Amino acid sequence: MINSNLQVCTFRSADQLFGVPVLDVKEITTETSYTAIPHAPHVVLGYVNIRGQIILALDLKRLMGRAESSSSEQRCMVIFKPTVGPLFGLVVDEICEIVSLRADQLEICQSSDPNGPNESRSKLVHRIAKLDGQLVVLLNSDMLLPFIETLA
Amino acid sequence: VLKTRMQPVANLFTRFPRMVRDLARQMGKQAEIHFQGQEVELDKSVLEQLSDPLTHLIRNSIDHGIELPDVRAAKGKPTAGRIVVAATAGDGQVHIKIKDDGRGLDPAAIRAKALSLGLKSEDELQKLSPKELASLILLPGFSTAAKVTDVSGRGVGMDVVKTNIERLEGSLNIDSEFGIGTTILLRVPLTLAIIPCLIVHVGRERIAIPQRAIEEIVCIYPGGDTLIESTHNAEYLRLRESLVSVARMNEVMARPKPFDESTRAEIVAAYAQQRQHMENLIQYLLVLNASGRRYGLLVDEVKGTEEVVVKPMHPSLKQVTIFSGATVMGDGKVALIASAEGIASHTGCSLPKDVPVLTSFRDPIEVHRVLLFEYGPAERFALPLIQIRRIEAVKRASVEYVGKQQFVNVAGISTRLVFLDELLSVSGCDLGEEFYLIIPKFVVEPMGIVASRIVDTDSMSIDLQEASVADPGILGTALIQGRLSIFLDVQFLRDKTFTYHLGETLQKKRMMSSPDDNEEIEANGSQKVAAHVLLIDDTPFFREIVRRYLESQGMTIVTAVDGIDGLKKCASENFDLIVSDIEMPNMNGWEFCSAVRKQGYEGPMIALTSLSKSENERQAKDCGFDTFEEKLDHDSLIKTVKRTLRSRRPRPTGSSQGVGR
């Protein structure tokens, strides 16, 4: 049942494990050659052509305010379903497995996170899951696009 | 092509009234439908794909939205439900609003349904905003209708509507207030059309520019005659007779903030330095037209044209205004489509179309074409082309003699030959078998200046040096093509040549004078007029000529070099007459005239110009000039000056000076 176990697609970015509900994900692709968009916020990598559709690629690392790594590594993009937002994806370092999380593994993330970044950015993360010694930061995929709209 | 594809939304709306009537009757409801913005146009293919979703939404409104007449009456609503379908166009999109005054979406029913389907937990549902709650009905299998009818309520519908709209690159928004009504807003792009674009490169980026925005392309290369000039905070290209302000696409892309004064100054400074080092740089300037305003966009390379399928920009990138969309190119990469309007407002550097090259951008001195010719071996002579009617090649044999005077038949008129060495202290000449005759303009008597050789014509700014030899027939000298050239006073030559019989004919004419003749005599004659005249002209050459014209009539002349100088002189002295050029730097004749009239000058004013008379006569009058004269037409000018002075005489300008100020 959906309510008891949450299927989460996990991925790694800057040595941190992140996850989004698997139902939010449309597809995962390795096609990440993008066209930069001048004037767009820093977190926007650019446009990527996925089978004739133009997808807006966001960089998870930049979203989380992490320093940029060398771009040499193979990166992937998680593309979200249109129900989450129109034609966009999240570029991550590495895709990990799909895990099933029980409700008792989840913890609501308080926005008063001491080393949490600014207020609007903390809305991106709403839950944290404990997974055999590792923490998975569950992203609020609905909030990604509204967040970049707040960046002037 | 695009025009024919565009169709008014009315074509789509026409089928709905009947549908509404039929459905309402079937369900025992009363409903009316109203349309707004029927003239809004959409691409035919978009229109076709809108048909099903719209039909569905209107059907929903009647079935779920509008209540039965007695329920409505109980709620205090008019018994007939009202559906309004309104279309509006703006920024490349069309918005279609479907609004009904029915019962609206019931949040409680949606929550219950969501819970029963196991979509969300109760907690989650409580947190949802009304908008988010409303958007749940877009999920497949979601229907809150208590019973399924054959019209709607089967739960297939809204999700299909949404998918259809999204397929059109559009979006759907629900706004509902329980008990009051529902509004659904559809946003669809104007067109899915393929538009022809010019593909250009800026740095490493590839950009498509819609061809309808492009007026022309100018190649800018070192040594070419189209170069970018700059003021302290703007760059311009002089394109034929107008100025085009220049925006550099690389700078536009690099600076996300709209340009202000300091940004522009920064850019100009950066490139002013760079210009010297970029000897071999070839660039292209696209002259763009953004709704009537135009400017030039500087790009590195022009690749060619391509038909591209326009996709709108991502809705979350509203701050990006310099691009209007994106497209997938043949190599699978995405290219951005520039927005001519967006770039114009970002840089703020567009100019209204056809801004003429202002005088202040010109060299302060007018450029004229002059004819260079020789007579004797020692000197070179010059005459502005504007003073010359024609040049005639003459055979020595065709010269006829009348006493000491020599004539040549030019176009049926016996033309008197003027030999420069007879009138001026210049070297003589043995003419060959063939020589040239320069026939001046603005001289009534048929005369031609004899030249042994025509050297050249040259465009130059006439920067006249006062003649070192005080010869009355010489206006001055100037260095042209490395040689000292003598500017002739045509009027002097004419007076000298015709002086003896002039005396005789004048006498005769005076005997039987009619008023009209009288004027003519005065113009030619030596009747002196005492008047104090301000003469304004920026070109030393013309200033000198006109000064001589007027001085020969006994007037005292004060000269000024432009309108500002003229205003100053006007403030410190009183003049009986002002004669002013029109095209001048700093302050032109029109501005000067308006200003000096405001300053309180009431005397006559004459505009002098090399412009054509008819076009500017009105403007001259409007500004406050009394008349308008061609610059070098000696006789006409003198006549006008005298007539103007005389007509003002009744108001004694001399004595009014004390009273007036």
C-alpha cells in the first residue's frame, strides 16, 4: 500500500544521498549535453533535448549550494512527470537504487535546521530517511520549480 | 504564410451555444453562454486541438457546475446559469477563461475522494491549499460527481483535458470557490508554427533570430566604410542616412541585469580599448526591428537560415526576457531563439526608426563638392559645384568676336567668355584647340569662365583661408589635394564683366521705370541700403560669399558661426535683419529662429539654405522666418533682403531699439 511504504528513487550528488518519490519520476537519462541559458538562475544548467522535447535541467549540486565539482564525471538526469511540473529534470552525479521506506524510517525535516541554508531553500527538503547508516534527503520535487522562480 | 494559418477563436466558439442549449434542456437546467474576445487569433492547428478540451470543460460546467433552476433560486442566483468563455492574447500566448457561476468545487468532496482512493493521507490533504486541492481533479479516475451521467462524471476527462493542453505546450489552471463558481484558465501558445530564423553564433553559443525581426545584415570589417562609432555611453553605426544604435549580443547575454547608464558606459569603454587590437575581426550587425524601434545586434558569425519549430521558454524562466523560445536543431542540440523586443528593452538602446544623422554627429563643417580647374599654368582654381550650372567643352574655332569681347554659342545662347587673367592678377594662358567653359549658376547674364583644364572634383569641408593677396575677385584660398587652390568670387567676375554696359542699361531702365523693374534695378544696382545685419552660417566659404553680397549693398555685417553664437550676438547688439543658415551644428537654424523670437527679436529674418525651397518653406514660416532663400542666388537674395527691409521700414527699427528693450 502506498501509504505505508514509500518507494524512493535515490541518487548521489556531492557524496550525499538524495531521493524523490519514484512516482514523481518519469525517466532517467544519461543525456546531459545542455545548452546554457543566459540570464537564467545559476541553478539552471540549461536545456536538454530528450527525443524532441526540450527539458529544463537543474543542477542538484548548485541547488544545494554545494561547490562545483569537475564536470568530467558521468552525470545523469532525473526527469520528472508533468504532474510535478512542466518538462524539467534534475542533474545528479550518480543514480542509486530504488528503496522502499517504511513510515517509521522517515522523519519530517524541521525548517529550523541549524546548518540549513536560507528559508526558501529549506522548503526543498521535507523529510529525511535513515537507511542502514546513511541518511537519504528526500526532496520535495513539487517545490523545485517554484524555488527557481524565486531566484532573480 | 503565418497570417493565413491564423484564425479567430470565433470559428471554434460558434458550435458551443447549440451544445449548451441541448445539454441544458436534456438535464432540465437553464444555461446561457457568452463569449468575449472572439476576434483573438490562433494558429489553425492549435485551434483544432483546443476543440475537444473546450467542449469537455463546457460540458462539465453545465453538468457539474450549474445547479438545477430551483436550487439556484433558493441560493438567490438567477435561475439561468451563466458561462463566460473569454479569450485574450498577450506575449505569444492566448488565454482562454471558462467561467461559470455554478456550485464550484466542493473541497470536502475532493478530500473524501482523495482519501478513499488512497492518494494522500489526511494530514497531507489538510495542508493542501484550495488551488492544490482543485488540481487533484486533474488526476485520472478522479470524479466527485455523486452519480455518473452519460455526459460526464465518469472520471475520464479532466486528466485527458490536461494532457491535451500540455501537448500543445499550454497549461491549465483551476480556480474555484465553493458555491459561487469555477474558473478554468487555459494558456496555449499562439502557434506551433515553424518560423524561418537566421542562425548566428555569439562566442560558442548558437542563437536563432526570427527573420521577421531582421531588416538587414551589415558586415563590419576593418577598413570597411561601416564602422561603429561611440559616444561616452552608446555605440552607433551610421547606416546610410540614419543612426542605428548597437547592442553587443555577447554583452547582452553576459549581463542578466537590465542595462543602465553605467553598464552602457562600461561596455563602450571596454570596446573602445579593444578596437585597436581587433584589427582582423569581422563581425555582423543585424539591424532588428522591434515593434517600430530599431537597433543593431552585433554577432560573431552568420550561419544561414533555417526553419525552426518554436517551443516556448520554460514557464519557470520568466526572468529571461532576451529569448522568446528554444528549438531543437538538426544536430539534436537545443538553440535559443532571441527576442528582438526583449533585447531592446533589456539594453534600452533602441532608437525610433529612421533617426536622421544629427548635425552634432557630423563634423562641424559642412562637406561640399568642389570643382578644381586650371587656367594659367601657375594657379589652381576652385568653385563649389553648387555654384555651377554646367561645364561645356568648347572648340577654339567656334569662338566669335564682337569687338574685344568673345562669345560662344552654348545651347542657343551667346555666352560671354570670362578670361581670369583679364580680371584678376593671375597668370595668363595660351588656350589650345579645345577648352572648357564653366557656366555659373545664379547669374542672369550669360557668361562662362574659361578653363584650360578640368582637374577633378573633390568632397571636402571648405576651410577657407583669407586671401593673402587682397584681390577682390578672390574669396580666399584652401589647400585641396595638397595644392593651394583659389576660390573665385563669381559675383565679382560678373560685375566686372558686365559693368560698363550695366551703367548704360540702368540709366535707360530708370527712365521708364515700372515698380517691378525698379526692384530689379535695385538688386543689380548700386543703390545702397544702410542696415545692420547678423549673418549666421557655419561654413566659412558661404559666410564669406554672403557677407560680400550684403556688404556690396552698403550693409554692415556681423557674422556668427552657429545658432548659439548667433543668440549671444543678438543679446548684445540690435540688428535690422537676421540672415541665417539652416543646417548648422550645435544649434540649427530652426532652433535658433524659435529661440531668438522667444528672446524678443522682432525684426525680419531670412533663412538661407542649400536645401530645396518648397519642402522647407512651411517649416521656415512656422519657426518664425519671414522668407526662405537659396544660398548662392545673389540677385534673388539681394532683392529679398531689400524688400524685407523695406516692408519693415514703417515700423522704424532704428528708433524702436530704445523703446523695445
